[in-house]
Amino acid sequence: MKQLGTGIGWRPEIADAVERMAGAGTGAGDGTGGGTTAGIDWVEVVAENVCPGHLPESLTRLRERGVTVVPHGVSLGLGGADRPDEDRLRALAERAEELGSPLVTEHIAFVRAGGPLTASPALEAGHLLPVPRTRDALDVLCENVRIAQAALPVPLALENIAALISWPGEEMTEGQFLYELADRTGVRLLIDVANLHTNHVNRGEDPAKALDELPVEAIAYVHVAGGFERDGVWHDSHAHPVPQPVLDVLADLASRVTPPGVLLERDENFPEPAELERELTAIRDTVRRASTTRAGATAGKGAAAAGARYLDAPDDIPSTAPARQRLGLAQAALLSALVAGTPVPEGFDRVRLGVQARALGAKRADVVAKVAPELRGILGESYRPAFLTYAHGHPMSGGYRRDALDFAEHLLLAGRPDDAEVRRRLREWWLDRSGPAPRSQRPTARLARATRRVLLRR
């Protein structure tokens, strides 16, 4: 496995700081970034936020300097009941090739449910949701992983996610689930130690036990991130400093195996560069101290060999159609309860589902504000409460950009906002973006949309 060293999640807001830190005295040769200053050796970028042929100049400069860039997908939904979407797989492959990446990463999660498989409305979560640790879910995930591996030009690594909720009737621990996944598919693992801490607080799961059960030789790299606790619930915010308990889990992992790479994630509330450098130093020092005290390398468990054997015998793999049906129905019922207000499925904690539902709504509001910042500019302080009210009764079904348009249309059809000038600006924004091209480029659109425009003039 390629030695990556110490890295950071590239975001436009910290692009200048990342460029200054890139290669600043570190080295990836020992897997820890063994230099003396708080530099970085590599970066990770959200795959859906970059476009092949139109890379941000900062990423282009980093690549020209030899900095490794890894695309990290968030929308594939390999833990869902449906087979992976070919267009999304193709897009992920294109980004890996454009960036010259040694691997790509995604999540062990589902992000959508419903549709033809369950004969129910198609719903989008807008966030990563946990899969049940059952045989059905594992069988489906393994087949989806093999499909993805065949479509991607580089190796795939999958990340364990943080969760606010637990599925009833689970048949495996997280460590057992991840071990079998790696054993059956040969997939690499992206271990997020912050997510292990989150699941410790929220679900009572011991991070040390999970690490005991993991095939540590399958680890591609490690994520480290901050969060906060509120009312006994840990929120994996990626917007707060990395706390000591997360560094403790990192130290436990590094005492077992030197990870090929460790990466700091920060998505919101970006601090000054000096603070990022201090966090990177703490991460690097934690890995170095734990690695030097390790008595010896952990014996391998044969995940790669078992995965290769399984992949060489596809005819022996039983059909997953019944498992997909059962998993699809369960995921659709859960997601509908979270985003459409339908009854809570049996066995789930109603209070915790309420926390998850509110978290999904808040996440959705934040992302819509990012992809359509003009909306927040037009609506001002009324944006967030208006959007949360809208989201409660209008599940997302077509991605965040469609969600922004649907939200604006909903307000306009209701004769809102009350301020006529604000409503006019919102109407202009909606009209400019609701067709296949700007109004100036679609002269025949006026007649085709006349009826809707009359409605939206209210």
C-alpha cells in the first residue's frame, strides 16, 4: 500500500493554507509524515466537488508539485439496496484518473432508498446513514463493492461512518462486519477514529474492541476529526478541534499498526492556519509515539488473499435479489420516518430517531446554502427557519441543487416572502436557474413556462 504520510482535507476555504503547508518539512516514507514542521504530504478532496477538466487552480498546483490527491466520494451509497449507479461510478472513475490518484474512497452507508425495488417513493437522505450489521446487508454490500471495484481504475477503500441511531436485530459487531467485508472482497479500509469515538458515545460501542476485530493490514489510511457533545449525543461535526478522546483512539490504532496515512478533516468553522498546523502536529506526534512503543507488527489475517479467492469465483456467489428486497424495504421505512414523518419502524429508539431527523434537516439546510448561496443572501435571517419548515414536509428526491430550486418554488407558490422586493429577487433567481439554460440562452422558454410564471408572480 502506498505510504501517504500526514494529510488534510482540501477545501476552497483553506486552499491557500494547504498550499503553504504542502511538503513543508514532512516525509511520507515512514507513514507518519516524519518531518519536524506541521506540513502535509497529501490531500483528500470531496469527489463530487471537483469537475474533470476544470480543477481548482490550487489543486492543479498541488498536483504539479507532486502532492497526492485522493478523491473521497459521498454519494455512491454502496450500502444501499440498489446496485451502484453507473453514472456515479463513471464520475468517480473520471475523477480518479484526472487527479492521478492511487486509490479512491467512499463510505459504508446508504444515502437513498425507495424507488422501483420497493415500489415506494424514491427518497434522498442528504447524508450518510448506517447500514444494519446483518447478513443481508453484508451480502448486498459485498456485491456492490465488487461492482464498484470492476468499474474503478484504482483500488477502492471504504470508510466506517458515525451514527446517531442503531438498527434493531444486528448480527455482528462493527469490527466483525468490517473484517468480513475486507475478507470477502479484498477492499481496503478507511478507518475514521473520530467515528469510532462517536459510536462509543452514541451506541456504547468500545473502540478498542472494534480495533481488536479489524483486519488492520487492510487499512489504507485513517481519518481524524473533531465534534461536540450535546445532551449525551456526540455530533461528528468536522467543525471543531480534535478532542483528546479521538487522539486516544488514534494512538490505540497506531499501537497496533503504523497507518499508511493519517488525514485531518475540517469542513466548517475553519480556524487560522496556525491552529490547523497545531492539530496536524498533535496527530503526527500521536502516531509517532504509539508506533515507537509497538512491540511488533500485528500478524496479518489474510484479508487480501481471501478477497482475491472470492473475486476469482463469481459463479459461486449466491443471488442477492431476496436480500436486496428485504434490505430495501427496511431502509425505505427508516428513511421515510426520518425525512417524511411516517411512523417509526419497530425496534428503533424514537427519541434518537428524532435527533437524527433534526440533524438531517440541519445538514440539508447547510448544504443547500452552500450550493445556492444566493438563497441565503436573498432571504437573510429567514432562510434557515423557512428551509427547516419546508424540509419537514418535503423530502429531498433529486439532489441539493434540485432541492434549492424546489424550496424557492415552494415559497413563491405560497406567496412568500411577505416583502415584495425580496419575493421579486427570489422569483428572478428561480427563473434564471429552473430551466436547462439561463433565460438569455433559451428564447422559447417563455411560452413553455408561461403558466408557471403566472403562479410564481403571486
